Amino acid sequence: MDDFADLAAPARPGERPQSVLDRDRTAEARRLFPRQALTGLDRLAEFAARLLGAEASQISLLGDAQVVPAGFGLAPEAIGAETPLADSLCTVTAAGTQPLAVADARSDDRVRHLPPVAGSRVGSYLGYPLIRASGQVVGALCVFGPEPREWSDDDVATLRQLAAAVMTELEFAALGLEYEGDRLRWGLAIDAAGIGTFDWDLTTGQLTWDDQLIRLFGYEVDGFDQSIGAFNARLHPDDVPRVSEALRACIENGGEYESEYRVLLPGGETRWVHARGSAVAGPSGTTERVLGAAYDTTGERSAAARVTRVLEAMPAGFYSLDREWRFTHVNAEAERLLGRSREDLLGRVLWDEWPAAINSIFEDSYRTAVRTGLPVSFDAYYPAPLDGWFELRAWPSPDGLSVYFLEVTERRRVQEQARRAAQRLAVLARVSTEMAGTLDAQAATSQLPRLVVPELADFAIVTVVDPDGRARDVGSWHTDPNARALLERYAGVRLESMSAVSPVARALIGGEVVRESGRVVHDLLPPGEAGDLFALLEPRSVVVLPLRGRGRTLGLLTLYFRADSAPSDEDVSTAQDVADRAGLALDNARLYSAQQQLAEGLQRSLLTQPPETDHAQIAVRYLPAAEAARVGGDWYDAFLQPRGTTMLVIGDVVGHDTAAAAAMGQLRGLLRGIATYSDAGPVEVLRGLDASMATLQAKTLATAAVARFEQTPDELDRGVTRMRWANAGHLPPLVINPDGSVAELAAWRGDLLLGVDADACRRESVVTLDRGSTVLLYTDGLIERRDADLDDGMVRLRDTVIELAGRPLDELLDELIERLVHGRPEDDVALVAVRLRP
């Protein structure tokens, strides 16, 4: 696939590249380009190529140059490379908002001058622009190959869905990178403040510091002595009494601890540290732990001013709450995100100002953090007036609770958009699989509601139009199992109650999508069971989509939405894709059924039933190989000649299609006419047929074997019958004697095929048969296999006939077909057999 590694060839000397994007669009393309390989983009590129049957696919972002973040069937160096815009087919696609479908690039004036086309690397191309929600076109998703091909509406619809998924993946990756940067800056701001934390377990004496606090006291993180001794060892001697008294009071009273003291570092320097802590009581009520935080105040003794500067510089919102849940600090970013000034919030109770937080994940998480002394992190949605999603981290402190938060509404929107796009693609894939996996399109269509609920609707009904023009509901499904019986009953009575202005009737007549509110649909139903059932189902809105075939509407897909959901444009578009695929499958089934009925009628007219005679029983069988054609070049015949003799014919026209079937009909009619008019024997009949084919200039080759059964009065008395037969390149007859033995007629070789040389010499053979003998004539489809030759097939036939020799004639033929070809031959099979009456 290296020939398709470069859709944008280098610019020609002296020619400036053409730019179709302004500076804003160029900036957007650069923002969206992933900083690392995205598995999702690679998977979507491969999925596009494989789903549309193309040799290669490419995702292009177009700014002041073309950049390819992902593709399939491209050379490895093409991914991430920058190429000029002027020579790219994707630039042509991105010039508008509609797909670019090029069936034959070499004859298309829009692209035939571009180097990938002129160099014969691109013969056909289908591209769809990558469009942001704002309407900006930032690139294209395309599939292509070296040979011309036509692109169907289904191909365009599928690429549109995949382009939406690619756009979502790019947006999500860009937002993730931005949020990651925000979180990194947030962490750097906290580290810049130099805040460390400690946890003193009074029961074990273990003093746990974080790395920041260990470094603050001048220790190495590795090998740190986790005991109160490490604290006392660095505490300035003059500060020991005061600090010890503050800790003692905190422990004895179960209160809080606050102190500012000096730390003597190993190098002799002095560092000021401000520490705050809180006592944590055990089950007995006595203090078991002291938790707290400390930070360096050297050079700036006002801790509040320093922390405030850090918090004001943070890109995240921050507010602190005291133990009464009152706001004690609100930074500038929190003012912006909350839409309230700090003057409005400081001193006010959180639950009074934001009542929707009560009995929600906000209250549960905040109280858990305060109760356990452990930080909590969570995502949550707050309704109006904020109406947004937030990522929060709440950290308990001796004074109350500190909360850091970011608004992630856009990220959640992109995540939901990605999830919905994946759901829609999955629905289309399931529908395609269902429709492609069965010949019974109507049965598959009845399953459509199960495939689209609940991804595209809360419940659904599918309707098909019978050949007589009568509409009937054939399937329904509800997301609520308890409502499925109710919906099924409604589907059973609704059509007979609907008027000509109902959404269903309008969609059937107009062949277009009809949207209507549930209230209007209910008002259009007359009083009665249908209206009562509809009221119980309580849909808020209804969308009726036509199942369109070739120039006709073959059914409907009706989607229902309850009060807590509404149809989006993307869902309706996907549902129409589903309906179109079902409609096309129904139309194909209709055409196939008509073709099958026509072919079967032709077969019945060409292959007639054998005559009934007093001296023999005749049975025939015909089994086509091609299910679509139902007829082929094989034929049989059995008829009486004017003098009462019985003639059997087996033949095979070269070919396996309807043309061969037509030629077979001509030859069969000619042979029957020659034999019944002339009363001639087998060899003369074949000569006459060969001469007629030459005279009529029939461009056909065929094999045939003709057998005539004759009997003189003397032979009648002796109970024997003569079989006179001639063979034009066909397999020889098989004779089953009354004792079950098989006559070896294979040694008699047939003459030249019919249609080769009308003057060829033809021979006739005679064999005498006893009463009760059976003669079998057959075509090569009975014994031919792809993995074996005809000799092996003859051995299988002979062994099977010996085993079945005593069976009734009809049963014998049925068992031969079942055992040798299992009822599904690789080639047409024709059989004609005669059994002489005892």
C-alpha cells in the first residue's frame, strides 16, 4: 500500500500552495492535532477502509499545511508528516461542508490535475469534511483506492457517521490535554506554596510527614525517623516550651493547635514554619491523633497573604469553609465559575447559598472528608444557575474544608457525544449484520425495534406494506419489560384506528420523515382501545421514518420518546439510515421473490412430467445448483413415439445460467419434435438435432443421451425388452438388473458433442433387458465434485445404486440425490429413470 502513502504530493516548482482556511481555522487545526498517537483514531481509520471496502483511508487536518494524524494502508512515514495543501484531494473536500465523491478521478475535472491522480495512485476517492460544532471545517476523513468505483448513498452515510466519530475523538483528546495542563498547573501551585502535612499517632508514637514537610525540616526522605523525636531535634530551643504547651493543650482539650516556630537546619540556617493542627478523638473520647499542615513563612511572616497570592494565581476555583460551613475564602477563578462575588459569599453558609447541594454527592462527599480527615475527589453536576459539570477535590483542614474545582462541562459533553456516536455506529453495524445474514428480509425487519431500542428511542414499532398495498405492524419493542405486552396490543389495533392525516398515513403517502407530539397523535385517534392504550404508553413525541425501496415506500419505523427523553437530529439521522437499509433489504427480497417465481414458472414449463405407460414406470428429478437462477442447462425428457415406443432423453447444455436454460429449452423442443414426427431411433434423432442446430446457426454446445425401449411380440412373450440408445458426449446409462446387480455400460464411449460437427459419425447400441430392470440416465452434477474426478464419482454412484436397488423407483431417485449431493448440488442435477414392469 506504499503507493497511497502520500495524498498530498510536494508543490510544483514556482507554485504557491492554496490556503482554504483562515487564521482561526488554522489555529483550531493545530489545537486539535494530537500530541501522541491515538488508538481511537487509528481504529476509526481502519474501520472506515474495511467497512467501505477501500484499500486505504486517511484523516487529514488542514491549516497552513496538511497533517495526517492517522490512516490505514499508508506508509509509516506518512503519519504525522506535513505536506502542502495545494495538491491534496482533502483540501478540495474541506472547501465545503458536503462529501466529495469521485468515482473516476482521472476524468473528474475537480481533481484529475492533482499529482496523486495524475500519478495513478488514486483512481477513486470519497471524502467527508471534519466539521466542529461551531461550523468550522478543520480537515477531512477520506477513503480511496487505485481503481475507479461508484460510491453509494450508504457509503456516504457510513463515512458521515465515521467523520462525526473522528471529530469527537479529536475534540476529546484536545480537551483532555487542556485539562491535564490545568491539573498540572494546579499541582505546581500547591507545591509552590511549600505546604506539608503531618499525622501524629499518639497510640503508637509514630509521626508521619509527607515529603514536603520532611524537606522543610531539612531531612532526607529516605531513612527519615518517623517519631516525635525528629520534630524536637530540629525545633529551636527557645520555642520548645511554647510549642509543647500548644500541643499539650490541643491533646488534652481535644481542640485545635496553631503555632509558629523556628526550625534549625543542619547547615545552621533558621527557617520559620507556621503549623496548624487538630485533635482527633477515639471511641473513648480521648485524643488519639493530631493531624495538621505546616508551611515555610521565612521572609514573609504573614501566612494568609502568601497563601492568598498562591490561590489567586491558580487556574482552578478555590473556596474554603469553616467548621460551620461558612465561606472563609473565595478566589478569583471561583468567583467566575460560581457567578458570585466573594463579597456575596464570605460569611454565608454553603447550604443556604447552594441548596441543590443538600442530599447530593456534594454534601455526602464534603461531610465524609470532614468526618474521616481524608481528601475526596469526584465529578458532579450542579443544576441551574450553574447548570454544569465540575471536577472537585475537597481537603479537610483544622479550620474546616478546602475545595478545589474545575468546570468540565465541555469534557463531559464530548464524552457523551463519543458514547452516543459509538452507540449509533453499533446500531448500524447490528442492522447491517441482521439484514445481510438472512434471505428472509421481512423476518429480519420485524427485529428492527429490538435493535434500535433503547439506543435510539424508548420504544418502537415496525410496519411493512404487503404486495396488495395493505400495511401491517410486524414487530415492536419497549425498553421497559413490563410495557412490552401493552405495546404489542397497541400495535395490533392502532392501524385500523388511524385516519388519513395521522403521522403513519402521511409518512406512507409522502415517503418522508414525520415528527409529531404525542398529544397530537393521541387527539387524532378516535375514542376506543387504540387511544386508551396510547395514553397508557405516554409518549411525549413520535417520529415516523419510511422504509424506502426503489421508488416506493415498503414500510415504516415508528419511534416513540417519553417525557424524560427527546430525539436528537443525530439519532433521527441514524434511525433513517437504519430504515433505509431495511427498506433496501425488503425491496431486494421483493425483487428476488419475483425473479424466483418467474424462474420456477419457466422451469415448470420446460421440464414436463413423464408419460404413464402400461409396460414401464418412469420417474424424473431436477435440482438446480444456483438458488438465484432456479434453472440451468441440464434437462430430461420422456415421451411416446407414434408407434408406441417409449423414448428417454437426458441432456446438458454447456453453461450454468439463464442463457443455458434458454438454449436447453430450444434443444429439448427440437429433439422432441424430430423424434415424435419421424418416429426415428436414437441415433437418427441425434443426427437430426445436430443438423437442425447447424441450419439454425445455434451457437450452443451440448451433450445428450437418447434411449428407446422396443419390444416385438416374441420379446413380449419371453418377457424381455430391447433398449436402443445413442450417446452424444454424455455419461452412459446405468442398468440395474432385477437381481440388484449393475450392468457395466461405462465401457461404451459416447460420440462427439452436439453443435461441433453436424456430419460427425454417430453410433447406436442395443442392450436386452429383463422385466423388472431399471435404467438410470443422469447428468454430471450427480457425481461431480471439486475435490474428486468423475471416475471416483462413478464408483460412488455405482455403490449407492447397488445398495438402493430394491427401493421403489421414486424413493431410489430421492435417496440418490440425498446421499450423493445432500440436496444441495454444486452443479445442476437432472435424472430420468424407467423401471420395466414385471
